[in-house]
Amino acid sequence: MTASSMSKGSNLPVDARVVRVELAWAAGSGVPDIDASALLLTEAGQVRDDADFVFYNQPRHASDAVAHLGKRSVAGAAGDTVEVDLGAVEPAVERIVLCASADGGTFGQVPGLALRLLDASTGSELARFDMVAGTETAFIGGELYRRQGKWKFRAVGQGYASGLAGLATDFGITVDDAPRPAAAPAVPPPPSAPPAAPTASAPAASAPAASAPSRPGAPRLTKGEERLPVDMRKRLSLRKEQVAVSLRKHGAADVVARVVLVLDASGSMSFLYSKGVVADVVERMAAVAAQLDDDGEMQAWTFASNPARLPDLRLGELPEWLRLHVRVGEVGLFRRGRKKGLDPSQVDMRDVGIQNEEQKVIAEVRAFVRDNPTSAPTLVLFFSDGGVYRNKEIERELREAVEEPVFWQFVGLGKSNYGVLERFDTLAGRRVDNVGFFAVDDIGTVPDAELYDRLLSEFPQWITAAGRAGIL
């Protein structure tokens, strides 16, 4: 295919399997920052859910068919690129709308604005669409669409003075706290593919609004989130919303924190591991980390007789992390060397043992925080089924930790003896209360909203008290 110069509304067949759609412009003083994005639409002209919006904060679609490759700038020429594997696009997707938003100005302030369609395998230019704009802050440059089993490209050139929020809502995305803006097209949309009006059942998404502020504490899109299986990603999205609601309830909507997970792996926990209870707990806690700390990672420890640090839990690797690292103690009377069959990243659980020595893992987490300082406070989510008997040692560790920027939230997973952890709220002689505790008989039956409310109820109070005491 040879390159074609396109005008508004024109179309051409696309024979390449993988294409790159490059938004290009001339960079310079006073030129707004431009971001490319893509919307995957069904036959109804709507996204299926927020995962069908590919942009800088959600750079890869779960199908791997569409990816945001990022920006480049060379000798005054700037560009932002989206790559589309047309052979991998799901059958339910009929159109891929190629969008752009301007941050800090309008597209009328962007010189040399053009959309280039490239064959990804050769880099050759298949088509070029030079665009003219005025007061618009969002733009649909073009779209890839199916016709009789073949892919075609159309030059659209439709602008939105209401920004990316206005554009997004036309395709079924609800932008948090943004009133529904009316689209102000610079040119009429192609008659064969008008944007469908949103319906009452349109899915919500945390789209970046170029012209409308997002709600404080709204769910954050987190690095790696886009790689999760669709069902897990949907659960995570709903749970992040619940976490955000709980934080707002307690006046902590904008809190940022490092989250550390600690899992009891003593022998009495075996049943909870084998029934998948612990794996479900970890998945639910991943939503807390995703909302409080947007780096997509959470430090984690397991413990019984001895503590062991697990590999960091990266959100995009959650299914594999659960498979490899959510394990209970293993006893070997005649242990020689590392247990056979372990992945190199796995802890040999025979070294962890089967008894309860909470004070050891508390000390190890404290050392980690000291050795890895951060401007944000640390929230430790500590899960245990009880059997606490090292009360003096545990109390000494937690009392000494009062002057450290760490809040310890303990959660009991049964009716066992929790010792000093239950009594810590009543212990005097501390400048601030740095420990929270609650127990549930069956955590799997506790709704997310209730769990997050209980989990996050004391943390914001500690932040306030620690700030006044000069600890934070």
C-alpha cells in the first residue's frame, strides 16, 4: 500500500495486520501538551467497560490488541503513538476511535497537527491526515472500523470544546463528578458511524478529564492494572471505589501511603489457605494498596516460627503471585538443602515453620521501614488467626514502634487467642495509638464496604495524631 493524503471523511482499506497511529505536531513554546488515546467500541458505539479506554494511565488493553506506546520528541517534532494489532481485536469490537486531548491550551495552538497511519512491521506511512482545529481541547483524529470482515481507516477530524470529558461521555464513559457536557463537533461526524448516546446502564470509568476536575479520592488507575484478567480487573475496580468511599468517610480522601502485607502461615492457618480464604484476602488488600499507593507494588511478609519476606506484590502479576506465594508452612524432619520443585522466587516454607512468633516479623518490618524511608506513612495490614503467646515481646516491639511512621492494623481471622493485640487500645504510656485490631469469624462473608470501613477507620486518626506529635 502506498501513502495516501486524506481529507475529512475519506476512508481507505487497511491491509497491514499491525498498524501504528501517530499523532504528530510541532513542539515549541506555548504549545499545549498533547496525549493520544483510543476507545474500543462495540456495534452500539459504546465501550463495554472502562477497560476499553486505552491511554497513558492504562496503556494496554487486556486483549493486547491496542497499546499506548508513549511520546517522542526529536528536533522540534513531537508525537504520541497508539499501536493496534488488527488481527487480535476481539470480535465484539467494531470500531477503534483514535483520540487526543490537549493539556494547558487548545488544539488551535498546536502547529502542524497531523495523524499518520503506519505499517508497524515496516514503518512505512500508509496515510496522512492533516488537521485544522480551533478552540477544541479534545479531538477524534480518525477511526479504524470493520466492513465485511476487512479493516478500513476513516479520517474524522471531530473536535470537542468540552475536552476529553465531553468526548468520553459520548461513548458511554462516566467521568466522576463531571456534569454531562454537550459535544461541540468542529465538523459533523461521519453519517455511517455517529457516536451513540450514553444509556442509563453505561459503565463507569475513571477517565482523565481534560476540562473537568476529578473527585478527591476517586479510584486511581494503577500501574499494571491493565494486565489483570478481565474478571479480576473488574473486581479490583469496584473494590478501589469502596476503598475510596471508606477513606472519604474518614476524612482521608487524599492520603497516600506505603502498604505492607503480613500473612500468618502457622500450622493452624492451613484450613484458611486450602479453602482459598487467604488468597481472597490478598486480592482484597491489593485494592487498598492500589488506591493508597499508585506505584502498583506492595511489600509482603509471611511468618510462623520465623519471618520471611516475599517478593513484592506487583499488581499486574497478582494471579501468579497468589499461585506462587500464598502458601502455608511445610515441615521436613530430614531437610537437606532447598526443597525440590520450588520456583527461584519462592520461600522454602520449611524455614518458616509452623508456630507463632509475631514479634520476629514485626521487628523485621520495622527494620525495613527504617532502612527504606519514604515521605508517606506506612500502613501494615497484618492477618493472623491468633494463638498469640509472646505477649511481652510483641508489646515491647509495638511500644518501641510508636515513634516510627507506621500504623499497624491487625485483623483476626477466627476466635482464637489474640493476646496483647486485642488489648493494645487500652494500653497506656504511648504518645499516639499506633495499633488497630478487629476480628471476624468468617472474613469471606464480610462485604467489601464493611471490611474496608473497619480496616481504615483508625488509620486516618493515627495520621492526624502522629502529625501533631511530630512523628510524621
